[in-house]
Amino acid sequence: MKRSTWLGGMLATCVMMPSAGALADAGKVTVFAAASLREAFEAAGPAFTAKTGIAVNFNFGGSDTLATQITQGAPADVFASANQTQMKKLVDAGLISGSPVTFARNRLVVIVPKANPAKLERFADLQRPGSKLVVADPTVPVGKYARAAFAAMNGKDGLPADFDATVEKNIVSNELDVKAVATKITLGEGDAGVVYATDVTPNVAAAVTVIDVPPVANPDATYPIGVLSSAPNPSGAQAFVHFITTDGQPFLRARGFH
């Protein structure tokens, strides 16, 4: 065989055969998910793999941060957001294939350190001058929900009409995600923090006391999930979404989602 013919055949073979990386990627999905989903998704991941044979890698963070990473080209198969706003940004940008589906709901709580140095006992106490309040940044879903909850109590239950403005004066830290808020309060680096009920994990619960957010002010935090239009593994992505909306639901409910 002439050398030129042999080289041509080898080149054709290389073009036709998928790379080792592509073969490896075919058996996994990458899921970008809101930080509040960490415990539920990490518990559900092995069950998904056992059922489908598809490995799953998670990237957890604030939904706004994850949405920005995706718009900037970060490779992912699935996006699970803690609110509709960040998902809509990707839908409007043409980055989501098909229609996202809501798969979970959450609610807010206030947490204070067990020692409770500021003596905060009610949601209304968040307006107390000098209290150090830790929340997520307004661009993060839980941060936006928290501020909506403050505003919802304006003029209610004997509170001042500017309750939200008074509370905001006590904010000493705006965190990148809800897990950072919970961590600061467990370490005693704030007098109170606003998190999701699902973030009061056993480890967190051992270090904090929970204060309920009044039902009239507690938003219905909805979580949508969708397959990215640029997903490297679209069939695996669809399989993960299907699992989370069906067999994966008990893992969510076990961690306080509803």
C-alpha cells in the first residue's frame, strides 16, 4: 500500500470515529443547580445513575451566577433554578430546549444563632436597631424573596409602613448564595439570616433556632428545570429531568421541598 493511500485511510478513520472524550461524555450529564438543591440532588444522583446508567456531575451556586455562566458558554446539560426569573432569562435567550417544568417548591425561614445575642424571637424583631442581618444578594433568588417578604409586612400586624426599609438598614452582608447565609449564622457572624426551610439541615439545625416567616409574607418559591439547547448530552439531560420530576420527588420531599 502506498504511504499516501495509507495516510488517507487513517485520516478518514479519525474523522469518522468519535474522540475518547466524546465517548466518555456520552455517559454523563452535567447539571447546574441552585445551591439550595445540593442535599436533595446529591442524594438523588446515585439513584438516577443506578436507574439509567448515566453518571451525573453537579455544579451548585446562586441561580443568577449559574445563569450567567451558561450565557457565557459554560458547558452544561441541565439548569435547575430557584426561581422563574433566572430560567426566563435563558429561555428568552434561546438557551433552553422546549419548556421548563416546575419540579419543587420552597419557603423562607429566619435563622438565629443558638446563643441569640440580639434576642430576636419574631420576624418583626428584624427591624430592631443594631441587629446584624445576613441575607443573599438581591440578584440571588432567596435574596429577592427575602426583600419581598420584608415589603409584604409593611403596615401589617402593627408594623410601620416602612418596615422593609428599616430592616434593610440592618443588613450587614449580602451573600452569593443561600448556603453562605446559613454558614455565617451557624458561625455566629450575624444575628439573623433569611434562608430556605430546606437549608436548615441537621448540621445547621444544631447551631441555630428557626423563626417562622408570617404566611402572608412567605413567597411560594418555585423551582423550574430545563434542558439546555446546547446540551452535550441531550438524551441524558432529558432522562435527568424526567427522573427528578418522577422518581426523584421523594428525595426532594425528604429534605423539605413540597
